[in-house]
Amino acid sequence: MMLMGLDVGSTGVKAVVFDKEGQVRGSAYQEYPEVYPQPNWIELRPDQVWAATRQVIAEAAAEAGGGVKSLSISALGEAFTPVGEDGEFLYNTIVSPDNRAVAQAESWRETLAPQRVFEITGMPLHPSFTLNKVMWLRDEMPDLHAATSTCSGRTSSSSSWASSRALTGAWPAAPWPSTWCRSDGPRRCWRPPGSKRRRSRNPSGRVRWWGS
């Protein structure tokens, strides 16, 4: 039995295959370029990332002689990609160092206060966190925001989409981790900051961004 580790990073993706004794049996690496549309904006082309991911998985598995039974994924954090109802990418992946959502991050100072955000999520106010980028999308690109059916990345941070796409051929729904500022860490539940403690699911399966 072989085990594969996959690391999806901000400039490249690497796959390594190990046997049960921990010996490396195969590996592959593929780079992809970052995109800088404006100052402080950093993106990746998701089609390039996915093509490179498929390539390194195939190459590493072939070098190991097959027999891969388990896949473990590590991925860059705070990256997300808007995806349409047909599963197609609607926009580039906005990655962690992207700093376009400063105004959205600062807006929490008035609506909830930094200390309260930290008490709920365990995270400080910062534009790199994904919820602020989704709010930016809502404010600056409302048509794209409205067309988004789900949000893939780390959240659908890139490990979730990579594993779901690799194993099932489908894109995952957004998982809302604490770095989205949607997780009530102390209570171990998902909720919009400032709301009453509750669990909810959209019956249609369509993502609704908090605050939209």
C-alpha cells in the first residue's frame, strides 16, 4: 500500500508517495505563476492550479508504480475561488497575502469590535481572512457575487476543493472555518458573528454570504 501527500502552495504543487515504512517511492512538482492585477492584489488562475495538481498526482503515482490507497492534502490558507452552479470557475483564486479587503476588515470595528471578533473566532481583524474578501466581492463585484453558487478554496482554504475534485470529480461547498470569522470557537458551532447561537443550513444548498 502506498500513501500520497499533496501540498498545494501559492507558487506550486508537490506530490510525494510513501510506502508503509515511510520511504519515498515517487514525487513530482509543478509550478504556476501568481497574478497581480493591481497593487496589493494577488491571485492564482484556478485552472492552472488544478491542471498542475492533476499532473503531479499522476506523475508521482506512476513513479511509485501505483497502489496509492490514501491521499493527505496540505494547502495554502485563506484562498478562495468563486464557483458557479455549473461547477465552472467564475474568477481567479484570491490568495492569503491579497490585501484588497482592508475596508471590509476595518468595518468590523464599528459593527462588532475587534475584541468581540477575537472572542468568537480566536482570530484578529485582518484583510487576509476570507470572509472579508467575500464581503469585498459583494461590495465591489455584486454581479459576480450573485452568480456564485459555492466558494471553493481553503477554506474551500484549497485543500477541500483539491480533495473533493480529485476523489469525486465535484467541487465542495464552503466549509466556513474559524478564519472566515464564522466559527464560534469556544462554543464549537458555526454562526454569523453577533448572532444567537444556532446551526442552520440553506435548504437550496446555495451559499449565502453572511451580511449579504
